[in-house]
Amino acid sequence: MGAQIHIIHENSEWTEHLIKRLEEQGLPYEDWFINEGFVDLASVPPEGIFYSRMSASSHTRGHAHAPELAGALFAWLEHHGRRVINGSAALRLELSKVNQYVQLEKAGIRTPRTIAASGRQQIVEAALTLGSASFITKHNRAGKGLGVRLFHSVPALEQYVDSPEFEPSIDGITLVQEYIKAPEPFITRCEFVGGKFLYAVQVDTSDGFELCPADACQIEEQTCAIAAPGPKFKIRENFSHPIIKKYEAFLQANQIEVAGIEFIENVDGLLYTYDVNTNTNYNPAAEAETGTHGMAEVAAFLGRELEQLSVSNPSGDFVNS
């Protein structure tokens, strides 16, 4: 069998849209579902390109160690010189918001002031150190906005961490972060394919912080009688901002080629970037309004990369790095 596009993931619901687009474009692919498995380091990987859709929220689907398995897989693939899109470097950022913020700041991109804490009492002490009237907690390794809570006082946080409701991060690290108050309840998510800006989508945050755009994440919203009026996701047509060039440089520096990056603007117009999602999803309802389709663009990008691989190595033989 010739070279193929290998899709590495642990959630079929977030992959079916991509597979549909690959089939529409007549592109050869293989589905690698890797909740469990093994990597024979003495073996040679198959031909083709490899696209990671590994998610930081895998543990919420019972796949707690899928990212670690993906890390082993990427190390093996990269050792053999395979073309891995969103490989080891991207995975490190996907699994740690601390790593995200450090790299964003290194790229000259403003992030909210954040303190990383391990231990319930240390979380409270972090809030005291932060000194903000309002602040949020979030998991260092999360996804979909899960685990994000807003507090308006340290005693309220203390009551939470001492209660049965306290939800620890899967990696044991909780972030205490200054709360950025926006003049209107929305954030902006910028989508990138092939390291280049595709579009920006406005996300209504009236109902909370769980901001996954995928169909599977919208069920509760669609069935809730008190859901906010109007669409939760809306593409910002003709969006232009100097931050885009900084985001593209950041992605290139961190070997990330497909991603969604989220920012919020405060009442003074200052822009804060707070999340990089290397397993980005797209909202079909929002895309239908403009005729732009993220997964179709991803499929086309993967097709171009597969074609480039064939052009650069027509024999189909791989040369190890």
C-alpha cells in the first residue's frame, strides 16, 4: 500500500468530520485510534504523513494515558524522519497551559497573570499571592474549558477547595489566574491551518466557560430551555488584527500547524491570550453562515503535504533522520 494520511486520535466523534472531508477529496487515510496499544521501537513506521488530534481532555472520556502513548508514538515516528503534523512539540503545549503561557510570553504575546499550584492549601495561598479581587481557577491539563471556575473572594475559593466539589487537575496542577473582565460576554478564537490564519470566531460566554465548538459538545446547550439567545459561535468576517502575525510566528516556533488560539479583550482594549488548542474543532452552524469549512481546509492541507512527500521522494522509500 502506498503512502497515506494517518490520523492519530482517541475520540472518533471529533474525527468523523475530518474523515468525511478526506473521503470527499479522494485522499487515502488510515484511522489510528490509540486509547491503548503498543509501540515496537525496533519496527519501521509505515509510509505517509501523520496528523495528531490528541486532546488534553482525553481523561474525560476514560482515556487517561492516551497522550502518553501518543508521545511514545511521536518519538518513534520522528526518530524515523516521518512527517508528523502537531507532533511532540505541539503535544507538550496541548497538555500544559503553563508551557503554553511561557511560550506565548516568549513570543511577545500577553497572557493573564497566572500562578501554578499543587495542593489545596497552596491553591489558596496562590490566590492570596495573586491579590486580585476576582480570579479564576483552571486545570493545567484540561480541554473544553472544563474545570474553570470564577471566584470573587479568597474565602469562596477556600470553601470550594475544602469541599467534596473540588475537582483536581489530572496532572495535579491547578492554575490561579487573574480574571479578565470583558466589556461584552464573548471571547475570540482564531483558527489556523498549515500555520496560517483561517478565520476568527466569536464565542458567547454567557452560559459559562465550556467552549468546545464541536457538535458533540453542544448537546446540553441545544436541549437547555434557558440557553442564551442567538448563536453561541459566530465567525467574525474580515477579522484583522496585528496579533495574527504574532500568533503565526508563535505557531512556527513551536512546530504547531493546526490550532485554535483564544483571546479576550478587557475594558481598556488590552488583549490577553489564554488558550492554545492543538486539537481544534469547528462549529458547523457558524461555518455554514460564511461558507468556510475548517475541516475541509485541514483535509486539503493534509493532501498537499502528502503530495509534497511523494514529489520529494517519488520512490516511496523513507530516509531516517
